[in-house]
Amino acid sequence: MSNKNKIRILPLGGLGEIGKNMTVIEVGEDLAIVDAGVMFPEDDMPGVDLVIPDITYLIENANRVKGIFLTHGHEDHIGGVPYVLRQLNVPVYGTKLTLGLLRVKLIEHGLERSTELREVKAGERLQVGNIDVEFIHVNHSIADVVAMAFHTSLGAIVYCSDFKFDQTPYDGKVADLHTFASLGKKGVLCLLSDSTNAERPGYTASERSVGETFRSLFSKAEGRILVATFASNVHRVQQIFDAAAREGRKVSVTGRSMIRVVEVASELGYLNIPEGILVDLDKMDKLPREQSVIITTGSQGEPMAALSRMAMAEHNRISIAPGDTVIISASPIPGNEKAVGRIINQLFKEGANVVYEPHLGIHTSGHAQQEELKLLMNLCKPRYFIPIHGEHRMLLKHAELAEATGVAKENIVIGEIGLPVEFTSEGVHVRERVVSGQVFVDGLGVGDVGNIVLRDRRQLSTDGIMIVVVTMSKQEGKVVAGPDVVSRGFVYVRESEGLMDEARQKAKEALDACIAQNNVEWGSLKSAVRDSLNRFLWEKTKRRPMILPIIMEI
Ligand SMILES: [Zn+2]
Ligand SMILES: [Zn+2]
């Protein structure tokens, strides 16, 4: 019998980490994927471009998957969709802007034609098999964001990923508090909610307050104004256009993602660019500096982004001049502080007036702080609570808030990627772990780079490589030529000829010893060379280059 009462929540990403959000909601036999994000690689993942969730479980249950349901258009929620679709062709549900941003990705991946995109609106409720889902409008740092309520026989599961409650949002669309309240009245089984800012007391400031700061900064600025912000923050970008228009300045947009978002958002009606204000970057230099504004990417100190290239005087069209004002309208994502600091220093050196301090009101977070998180709990009154979207300590802080609002301690589940949380009329159980984790994307390869490749890359990047080449006659079991040694990234060879000679000698001795014992298996010859050189080089240099023996057979 298909048991519609069997309800499970399975996190596949976004727990114990910030990024690659993905949660599976299972109602009986049917399965909904909520979000499919990417994460940017950590410092110890050299060469990796992106990290996506391991979806083995979804592939194994492919016939049960009803679709991908997207909360909003940020990379940590939609960036992994093309990779999922390559293996699992299911419909994708999302709001207009979310799907608009996704479409650009699908075109890049050649998946646009084969993918079924189904637009949904906040307030709508739809049923796909056992999945009965309602979309609820919330505020965030991008437009058109929804939370979801999955209606089940045991009550609603409210999935409220990235959100804030902005009482004066730029587009006038306040989060739908009424729906949360009425869900709470009917009975919410479980609330899953955004833990990003669970450590921060109070409320997040309204997006509108940033617009006010822009107005006052723009009215005082004398030279050119540059504003760096997140491309996807459509309302932020709009407020920059508004402030520029007030001062009669023209605006240019630079940075690949910024140009793309401005295109998509204005096409879909989320961005309203005043007539004649937008000018090509090429024409910017012909305008007086006091009449120009540039909106750019690079607020996170990304070395290849437009702002960084301008600061380093490497941008081919835009340079910084004394008297320019640069506004960094973002706060650095943890880990990026150093890179951002470097750019700010450089901009000051070029003579710019850099406005970057958080207390100046040039940025506000898109994530709810403690009072808003508690408000959501009080509206929903959930029986169970699972903090999501955060590192472990944030999840714990969020759990404390839940307890403070009256959720029973034993009903709070600190989840883990791969552990299904199952609800029955009797209670909640954490079930057996399913295959899960992370998959690396490097260039065109998805999943081919694993921990072994990464270990090699780390070794190569710290101590270099030594290659030992020897030519042997298999029949006679003897060395015909070599061994020769070549190294890269290990020592400066010209000044280490003695060491290289000795290494060659050590390799030869190791080979000779094997041959003398009649041990001429290629495998054992190679490991003898490797062991001997490892020991020798460590003694001599306290370095451990990768040693790669190559035997050529004649
Ligand atoms: Zn987001
Ligand atoms: Zn997010």
C-alpha cells in the first residue's frame, strides 16, 4: 500500500555549511526536490570550480521525483539545477524571476529545450501526485522569493529558506505574514527556517534604508561614483539607478553577471531603468566624471571581477581617478575579508573616497535576524523545528531561539546531510543514512575529481613533483638507460645539481637492489624507487614532492 502518511524530510545540502542548498520532501511515494544549489570551493580544493550535492539518492528513486521546486534565484539555490537535470529530467517550478535567471544557465548548458519550466506565483497552491504545495511570498536580497508549505495528512511542512521580514520593501510587497499565521492556526507539523543570521540580535534593516543612504552620498559626491554590489540584488541595483537619476547622472553597468541580471530583470519588469540614463561603458569616458555612475560586480574582492581590475588599473576602459567615490554595497562573505580589504587599500591608493564601513548604511542583509526568526516561529507555531541554511553553530543558535519561543526541546532536530527525518503520527525518527555528500565540478568534468585527485593536487601545490624515468629491458631484466630525474615546483634545479645527481644515484641503487634479488615486477621497482627517494629527499630538504617513477620498456 502506498502510505501517504509516511512523511520524510531529507537534507542533501546546506546543513552545516553555507551553500549548495537542497532538501527532499517525501510524502508517501512522491518526492519533491526543494532547491538545487552550488557552493564555491574551499581553499583546500585546488582547481575545483563548483561543489554540488551528491544526488545518488535521487537517481536511485528517479521514478518517484515529481519536480524541482525553487525558492529563489540565488546561486546557492539554483546553481546546481543544470547538473541535476542532466541526470534527472523533471519539471522545474519557480517564480518568474527565478526561472528567468535559471533559463540563462540552461541555455549555457544546452538544456533549455529539454527542460520543462513551470512558472508559479506566490499565493498559488498546486498538487503534483501527493505533493500539495503552497507558495508564500517572503522578502530577501533578490526579488520574487517564496517560502513553501507542503500540506500533508499530519499538518503542513513549512520550508522557509532565505528570507527576511522587510516592513517597507522596495517593491511594496511585504512578506505574507497572514498565510504563515493561518498555517499556524491550522497546525504546522514542522518548520524549516533560515539560520544565516541566527547569531545576530534584533531586526535586519529595510532595503529602503540603503536607498536613503545612496541618495545622500550621491548628492555629496563630486567625481565619478562607482557602486559595487551583488548582481542579483535587483532592488539594490534599482535604488542606484534611482539615486543616479535624481542627480542627473548617467549609469553604466559592468561585470558579466551584473550585465546579465540587469538584462533579465529589466526584460521581465523587475527593474525599471529611467529613459536615456543607461549608457555604454565605452561612452563613459567621454562624459564628465561628475555626471557618471558605474554599477559593478566584485564586492567580494574576486580578483577577476570588474572592481578588482579597476582598482589594479587593469581594466581596459575604466580607471579610478582622485576624487571618485567608490561604494562597497555588500558585506564580505566570511573568508573574503582579506581580498576585499586588499581592494579597498588599492582604491584609496588611487585617490578614491571609499565608502565601505557597515555602520554607514550602505548595505543590509537579506537574512532574518533573531527577532524576525522568532516572529516566524510564533506565527507558525510548529510542533517540530529543523534549522537549515547555516553552519553548525548557527543551527544551534537557531535551535535556542526555537526553544525560547516554546518549541519543545525534544522536537528540535539538528539535521545532518544524508540523514532522513521521518514523521509519523507517533513522533519523529531519524532514519538510516542515505548516500550523500559533495560532488566537485572542474571544467567539463562532474564528479571525476575526487578526494584522491585533490590530495595529489595539494601535494603538487605544496612540494612539487619529481619524475624518475628509466628504460629497461624486460627480457634481460636490466636497466638499459637512465634513470633520469626531472622536477617541477620542488627545487630550483640549476642551483641543486648536486642534489639531483644524488637523487639519480639513489634511484639507481634502489633499482639495482631489486634486480639483484631478481625482483623485476614493474610495480615493486616503482615503489622501491618511490620509497628510497621519499626518504632521501625528506632527509635532505624536509620536503615531500610527489615522486612519479616511469619505466619505459624495450
Ligand atoms: Zn538567497
Ligand atoms: Zn541561500
